[in-house]
Amino acid sequence: MRTDYCGALNASFIDQEVTLCGWVDRRRDHGGVIFLDLRDRDGIVQVVFDPDSTNFALADKVRSEYVLKVTGRVRARSEATVNPKMATGEVEVYGTGLEILNTAETPPFQLDSHVSVGEDVRLKYRYVDLRRTEMQHNLRFRSKVTTAIRNYLDLAGFLDIETPILTRATPEGARDYLVPSRTHDGKFFALPQSPQLFKQLLMVSGFDRYYQVAKCFRDEDLRADRQPEFTQIDIETSFMDEAGIMGIAEGMIKELFSTLMDVDLGDFPHMTWQEAMDRYGSDKPDLRIPLELVEIKDLLKDIEFKVFAGPANDPKCRVTALKVTGGAEISRKQIDDYTKFVGIYGAKGLAWIKVNEIEKGVEGLQSPIIKFLGDEVTLKVMERVGAQNGDIVFFGADTTKVVSEALGALRCKVGEDLNLYTCQWAPLWVVDFPMFEETDGGVAALHHPFTAPSCSPEDLVANPASALSRAYDMVLNGTELGGGSVRIHDQSMQQAVFKILGISAEEQREKFGFLLDALKYGAPPHGGLAFGLDRLIMLMTGSSSIRDVIAFPKTQSAACVMTDAPGAVDTKQLRELHIKLREKEKKDEAK
Ligand code: ASP
């Protein structure tokens, strides 16, 4: 139908006749001359119809988003009308042939005014929203990334193998999406939270290196960077330790950044989970920000002031200072806002000291808390954090969890507000995670229950709380890009972990019998990891929402406003699935 893409035209096409197909981005009538900006996947070019053209009358009828086929001659724009902002801005097409392939109603929003229309409208008319340059760019970039990943992994000997979508629950710490079975009365499939167990079984089968661009489903409360269905680059290998697996994964991410963005990420530093929590209050530290948490527990044990002395003497608590270089300029109003901000993480307040003239001792400091700390302790704290004139020091004293989360988040917020970033990209590996974390009712696996511990089964059973795992997370700019582990390949170790997690022998058999069996039939040592593709693309494209890198995402309430999913189903269908709705019962009774 066409000879070229609109966006491909440039000065080298001058005097050529081209046929283009696309949508009308804009139509302008300038004193009897009609200008059409014609848009396709590759970009926009200006087409001109003057009154001498046979198709002038037809061009006059054209409106925004009409679909056209245009034939014309490419010509240079006059110097005054060259548009350096447009890739095709040196040329225009002098239109001769015109065919309206389809008309369009006035679109629900102007493509360039999407910001003011609200996301629900954009998502309802997603097929129109996706015509925007930014969305076109994001999805094209996404395609380039998956192609590059496939090439990299293919070259490294990985096989692309699909795993089932209708399956049993794989625990990754979220709620399952369930699918009722028609043929098995009262039974349900679960959509995979990840292909975890299948990829491990593929290792038992001897495939050695597996990958998949895999859809995963997790029914969780949604945050800005979460979607109920999302895509993972899922990887598993046999006979390889963590260094080997991390090497392949790091090589892949480095190659993506260098080939697609011309960015050299360098070698990724490794940091233990404990160090990350101590210094940054987070297991995914944003290392672009040079601020660090400093432990001051020992200095505050003997003071009268209970707010600090209490946590300082409690082994479950931490007392920490966060020095912000140049932060003395932060206003009282801003400090109040930060106090509210740390409140989200459970902090009951936010103590601070501004450093005006440190050479004057406490006289040179400004703070409501010095009188409670005492001069000597205050100065010791200032010395510990290396306070300089112009700094502000914030404090956190509470349970370890609250202090780490609150000051860890404050560190990132202040870093962003004061633009303290020291570099554009800061990748790292976080390693040596604890095996388990305490929950309200007991313990849970910090990663998933198939992660190998770095100790023997006996030590694990004796000291589960202090056991470390062979897990690793890749973090970029404070975002977890991916994570994985060396897995348990020994049946008795797997059973020991299940037992610590409070899964009875009966339940183990019922839920994971197939895995325990497979571990008996020659399971090789294996491990792997998975990357969140959507988050990776979001970071690489600099998008602010994960929904901007997914063609048809769900809303914050896990719905699709375009197709109206999830939707009601009729009673016959429900009956076939052996399902009776409780709401319906009530309504029927009311009749
Ligand atoms: N299945 C894990 C996840 O989805 C990744 C892995 O351990 O490979 O987070």
C-alpha cells in the first residue's frame, strides 16, 4: 500500500514520489493551503495540499485521526519553514493523490493533551493513547530489549521453554489468582506467581539452561510500580554457583545498557544484606545518593531522655543518625513535612539538629533536643557523624524495622528533593540475605521456600533466625531489578525448610509432593533468577509509571477499564463451574 514510513523521510528523498499511510495528527488551513501532519509508527511528516491540487477538496474534509493514503513528491522546505524539532523537519510532501481509508470521530482526547485528561480516560481508549509518540517509543524500546535479551541468552546456550499458566500455587508471597475447573468439581487452578517450580523441574530433566519471557500473576494490593499480571525474564541453570549465575545476569544487563543506551554500567559492587540495612536502611539501596545511616546506640544508653535511651537499651531497636550535607537550609515547614513522611513508616517523630557553627560547640547548634541529650552526648554524636557547618542531622530511635524503613525512605526523599545524586546509574548486588523473616504468626521465607541456605540442615534447624541464604538481588537506582538464588536440590534440606516454615508433612505432600519426588530422582545443583521486565523498561525509558511501558495495563484497582474486566458471568457458566455466588444468594432471597 505504501512506499515508505512517514517518519523515515529526510533530505535524501527530495524529488522522489512517495506513498504514505497513516493518521492525521493535525490539520491546519493556512490561507487556502492545507497542511496535514501525517503520523505513522515511525514519526510525523508534513503534507501540503494547495488549491491547484486535484484532491484539495478532499483534503479539506480530512479531520484529526482520519486514516489516509497520500501520494506526493518530497520537497525541501524553505529555510524559514524548516522545523528542527521534527525528525522530518527539513522536508515536506507536496500531496497529489489522497485516499481516505477511514474516517474517525473526534478522539476522546487530543493526543498532545493526554496529561490533563486523567489516566482512566487514557486507559479506556488505550488504542488511541498508544498512538502517542511516547507510548510508541516505550513499546518499541521494550521490543528491542526483549529481542536483545533473547539474543544474549540464546548465544549463552539458554533454551526458551514455556511453562503452564493453568497450574498449582507457587508461593512467592502473594495471593493467587484462581481459575475454577469445570471438569473437576470444586477444584481450582492457580495462575503462576512465577514459573519457579517448573523451571527447577526442567533442571531435573537435564535442560541445563532455561529462560522464558514469562507472564506472572500476583493478586496483591497495587502500588505505583506493581501490576497484577507482569512479565519476568525468568532464568535457571544447572551446575553453576552464585558467582556464575550473577555473572551471566550482570553481563546481560550491562549489554542492554551499552547497546541500547550507550551507557557503561561498570562492574556491579556486592553488598551484604546486613550492610545494606545498616548503612541505607533498605535491602535495595539507592547508591546514587551519598547519605548514610550512622549507628549511635552506644552513645545514648545512659541519658535520661527515654525516647532515645529506651530504644538504645533494647536489642530489638536501633538508634540512628542521618547527616544531610548542606541540609541546614531545610525550612521548618519542610522538616514538618518530613516528620509526616516518616510517620508513614511508623516513626513517632523526627528529631533533628542543625549545624551552624560547630567550632562554637553546642552553642553553634540549633535544635529542640540538645537539652535532652546533654552537651557532651550531643557533641559526641556530632563527631560520630562528622557534622560540618551547614549540615542537618536527623535521628531515628525505634524498633529496627521502623528506623530502617523510616530513615531509609527519608534518605531517598531528601536525596531527591535536594538533588544530591552523584551519578545517573548505580547498580549493585545485594547478597547474604537471611533465610527467614519473622511474621506475626511465625516465620516466612524471605525469598521463597526453595532457596538454599548457606549452612548445613543441622545448623539451619538449630538456628533458623540467624541462617543466611544463597540468594542475591540485583538493584539499580534503589529499585529491585531482579533476584534469585541457588536452590535446594536435596530432599531432606527441602523438608527441613518446609518444617521451619510450619508446613506439616501432610501439607508438604499435598502441595509440593511432585517437587519432593523430583528431588529424589537425580536433581542437579541448580539456581537462577528472574528480572522484572516492566520495571527494567520503566527505568531504562525514564517512565514514571509502570503502566506507561505496558500496552494494556490494569488500573490501580486491578481492573481493565477498556474491556471492563473482570466482568460478570451468567448463571449457566457459573453452574458449569460448580460455583454459586454469595451475593446472588442474598439478592435472590430478598426477592
Ligand atoms: N521466582 C523468583 C521470583 O519470582 C525468582 C527466582 O528465584 O528465580 O521472584
